Amino acid sequence: MTDGNPQHKQRRTSSGGLEIREMEIGDLAAVYELGEELFTAERWPTLYRTWDAYELAVHFASDSEMCLVAEYQERVVGFAVGTMLEKRGSAWTYGHLLWLGVDPNAGRKGIGGRLTAHLQEVFIELGARMILVDTDADNTAAISFFKRAGFDDDSAHVYLSKNLTYDPQYIEFHKKGRVADRPGGVRRAIRRAAELRLAEQRQADLKAAEVRSGDSKADKGRASAAAPAKPAKSGHE
Ligand SMILES: CC(C)(COP(=O)(O)OP(=O)(O)OC[C@H]1O[C@@H](n2cnc3c(N)ncnc32)[C@H](O)[C@@H]1OP(=O)(O)O)[C@@H](O)C(=O)NCCC(=O)NCCS
């Protein structure tokens, strides 16, 4: 799929029947379901992000080249979702690997490594000088994985939390029912993302069709110029 940017070349790698490529609309449901299986409440990578369809749709719509899937025998067996970060007051641009997931049945076969390597190439092309990842301190598989992939944890951050559900303002706010209807919002966001990508795809298809028809007209023109003139009817036929 194209994003309409002529500079943007889709990168695909394929080996041993496993393909790493950009995510497409048709992958969203499978990616979302796999993430649901992997990022359970106990295994969210961080406190400040939760895996939901809204988050996926937003990144798919805005950072499509940093949304990747691993496909094996026409099945999504892994995915990576990244974004670029610029820290205020810093000349550095960071690639942030937000979500990385591999089907547990296909674990430890190098799929996570290939997704990360592929995303790293995209980050470099987009100007990143460093990749950031964060994961739960108890997620020993992920920590081992990232260390093997060359990441180190030289800066430790501690999250502190405050439960707001006992706060009178929180209780008052919720009594008035002022919380947005999240599921509806999620559905709208996914539909919007899908519409955006379809519109882009249609435009790209139209452009490609125009180029093809231009080429074939030019070919016909060249062919008729080169062809011998049709003989006039003799009247004996
Ligand atoms: C972390 C994860 C992406 C690794 O994917 P993968 O395809 O299995 O990784 P690779 O095959 O490329 O690398 C394997 C290495 O990762 C580590 N690893 C993967 N699974 C592991 C496990 N269950 N226990 C310990 N280490 C593990 C090891 O270092 C392993 O190397 P080894 O097999 O030689 O010991 C995958 O386990 C996963 O999806 N986990 C759940 C989601 C998650 O925590 N994501 C990361 C934070 S967003």
C-alpha cells in the first residue's frame, strides 16, 4: 500500500516463507487480536499506554511506515508499531518502539528480531539517532530479547502512581456521566483510519491507471507510426 508520498518506498523482506512488510487495513483485526492476547493487564509494557483499537488505528493512520507485520502462510504472526519522538530542547530525534508482539506459537524463531531490525532501518531513514523501548520490569522475556538485540537499560525510570478514584472531584465528575463514550470513539477512529487508507489507495490506483493508459497510448502512437500504411481496397476482393 502507498501513502501517496512518492519518496516513500515500501520495504519488504522475505526469508524462509516469513515476510516482514508494512501493515495494511486488512491486517488490523488480526494485529489487534494478537495484541489483546499478548498485552494483558499484567503485561502492558507501561502504565501510561494500553493496547486498544484506538491506539492501533491512530498509529496506523499517522505512522503507517512504522507499523509492520510479520506474515507467515498468509497469517499475521507478529507486529511492531513505532513512532518518532523529538524531545524539546534536544537536537536528537528518537524512534520509539511502542508495541512489539509475536504469536507465542511462533516465539523464539527470530520473528521479533526481524521486526525490530526492519523497524530500526525505517527509524534510521527517518532521522532517528536512538531507539527507545519500555517494558514492564517483570517482563523477563522482553528484557532478555531487547538486551540480545543490543538495547541496554542505562537509564532507569520509576513510575509513581496516585489513585484518583477516591478524589471528590473524580467522583463528582463521574456522577455527571461526563466520560466520553469510548467504544463508539474506537469504532469511529478505526473507520476513519480505514477510510483514509482506502482513499489513499484509490488515489494511488487512479494515478497508476493514468500512467498505464498514458504509456499504452504512447505505445499505440509509436506502433501506428512504425506500421506500414494499410493498402487501399482494390475492388477485386
Ligand atoms: C518479546 C517478544 C517480542 C520476542 O519475540 P520472539 O520472536 O520470540 O524473539 P526472537 O525469536 O527474535 O528472539 C528470541 C530471544 O528473545 C528472548 N526471549 C523470547 N521469548 C522468551 C521467553 N519466553 N523467555 C526468555 N527469553 C525469551 C530470548 O533472549 C531469546 O533468545 P534465545 O531463544 O536464544 O534464548 C515476544 O516474546 C512477545 O511478543 N512477547 C509479548 C509481548 C511483549 O512483551 N512485547 C515487548 C514489549 S512491547
